[in-house]
Amino acid sequence: FSMFIIIPFMEFALPFALRLFPNMLPSTFQDSLKEEESMKRDLQSRIALAGFFQETLQDLAKQQKKKAKTKKKEEGASDLETEKEETAA
């Protein structure tokens, strides 16, 4: 008996349910255009993320080079000071 009431109501409520939950629609009814748009959005976001990572890595490499140069200069200056002290003694 409940099938006579529930099933017609579910058929009536189906358009509203699909409006609330659009991902319930089977893939056979989805447009290929929507699929292409979503793929384009995913690709653009991946490209943007890759660009961000490349920029970040380049900045880190520059910082490491600067640190290495300053450390090398400090070591060179300390070596000169020790040589002066050794020659003076």
C-alpha cells in the first residue's frame, strides 16, 4: 500500500531534488560542455598552482644563494683576521 503513495510522490519530488542536489544527475545526462568547462577550470587552477610553486622555489633558491655568499664572506673575513693575528705573533 505504501508503494502507491511513496513512488508517485518521489516522481513528483524528483525535479526539486535535482535542483537541490545537481550532482545526483547521472553522467549520461550531463553535458559534455559542462565537463569541458570543469576540466578547463581544473587545468587553470593547476597551472596557477604550479606557477606559484615555481616562483616560491626560485625565491628560496635566491635566499639560499644570498646566505651562502654572506657565509662565505664571513668565513673569508675571519680567515683574514686569523692570518693577520698569526703573522703579527
